[in-house]
Amino acid sequence: MSVYTVPVGTTVISVGKLLQWIAEQVIPVVEVPSSLGDLTKQMLLGRNDQGLDHWQDQPLALEDWAILDRVWKGLPDVLSVDQLEWPAYKGAFERWKQANPEDAPPWRPAAIFVDQVGTDQIKRSNVFNTHYWVLDGRLKSGETRGISEDRVETRQMGPGVLLPVAEAKAYLEQAGFTLEVGTIPASAQSSAAPAPAVGLDYSLLATPAELLDAFGKWGMQAAWFSDLNSRKWLHDSRRRTGQGQRGHTIEPLFCPFEVMNGLIRKVRKEKRLQPDTAWRTLEHKFPKVYATFENHDPRDRTRG
């Protein structure tokens, strides 16, 4: 059983930190390179109106595999490579193609990798969101007692909501965990060195479909994601580029917080998203993202 340990003298616990810990226990994310999911060939069909090459993915035939086996002779089995090792195979094929133009086929090999880290982090985000709304319901019903950042009892989730240690312990035990008080005082623990940073946290990002679901009613359009260069604020909010392959699609991922700010500040005035509505949408649709940036919520200043 996983144990949530709090410093000696702790009286209240941040809901955001508690839910993040639960999500990490349910879905551990191990930082491993993406593994090979499929290998195809890309045929050059021509160029589009912008002068960019247009490639089409097709399955490899037996004769295609014979060429690759010959080119990659001496390299480890390609089916066991990860994303970090793939450039060696791609480079070997390009060098062989340049050295043997008469024998070179009109295609290039393309690898499709399974992003297990991203998949697990999205699952972790779903766990966080599920517990967020369960606690929201418990606060509203009075089943769980919450405390606002102003240290008054509250029955709604929002910026800085805290749980008394006894309430947090009861919730954790219901979820199959336990809470223990450690031996290090809170003051000493807060001065300890921070944990090392990890890579991109996919659980704090969103796909175009998720952003359209959240912000579509405020003027966001699907066509925007096909022409990011026309909206620098949207382009700059992208954290992972998308990839389209036969039978597989790796969607681009964006930071919802930055997208929200872009909609507030950059969109034409008649479709501009009002700050209160924007933050309310972020809190409802992306609660984990909201928990990360809640200290910037301008609504804090008007709440009693």
C-alpha cells in the first residue's frame, strides 16, 4: 500500500498536490525512449502549392524488405530499435541511396514510434481529473470538509483549496492508500533541495480536439491548427508537433494555459474571451492545468 507522508506539524494539505500524488501512484510514468510500432515506406507523390514535398505512406512489400536488409546489413535488427537509434538507420539508407542512384527505389523508410511516456501521462491526467470532480462533489455535499486559502470552510473547489489532515487521510484510505506523519518538520522539509525536473509532462497538455471542446464556443476553429503560422500565439503554445502516418496519428499537443491567454489577448475584439469565463473554462475542462496556474487566477481578488 502506497503511503502519503506529511511533515510533523502539518494541519492542512493542498488538494492539488494530493491529487497529483494519487495520480502518480495509480499510473507511474517511466521515462523510456519511444519504441518502434510500425515501419512503412513513404512514396514521393509530388509537391503541394507551397512547394513542399508530399509523401504517402504505404506498407513495405517483400522486395522492399530485401532492399532494407541489404542496406542495413551489419546494424542490429531494425524491429528492436527505439526512437534514439532510428537516425542511424535513416542515415544509412540515405547514404546508400546517394551512392546507388540507379538502384535506389522511389521511396524512403519511415518509422512510427509508440510514445508510451505520453500515453501514460495522459492516463495520469485522467486519474487526476476523476478524483478532482469526485472531491468537488464531496465538498458540495458536505461529505468532505474543505478549507479555502483564506482559511475559511468552503464547499467548492477553487484556487488553493486545502483539506484538513484527517479529511485527506479518510479520502486516501477510501482510495486504497494511507497517510502517515513523518519525522521531518514542515519548516525543514520546505528548505530541502527540490526534486530534479523531469521531461515534458503530457498530462498538462491538450490535443486540438480537447481545446476545441473547451474553447470552440468562444471562436476557436479547427482550421487554426492547420495554419499555426497565421497565429503566432497558438504556434508558440504548441509543445509537441504532430505526425501523420498510415494507421497511426501522433497528435500535436498544446499548453491550455497559454492557449487561454492567447484567446483573451490576441483574438479579434468581438470574439475575445473574457478573463473570468476563460479561467472558469480552464478550471472545469483542465483541472490539473488550472491547479498548476491557479495562483495567477484574477478571480482570486474578488472572492470573499
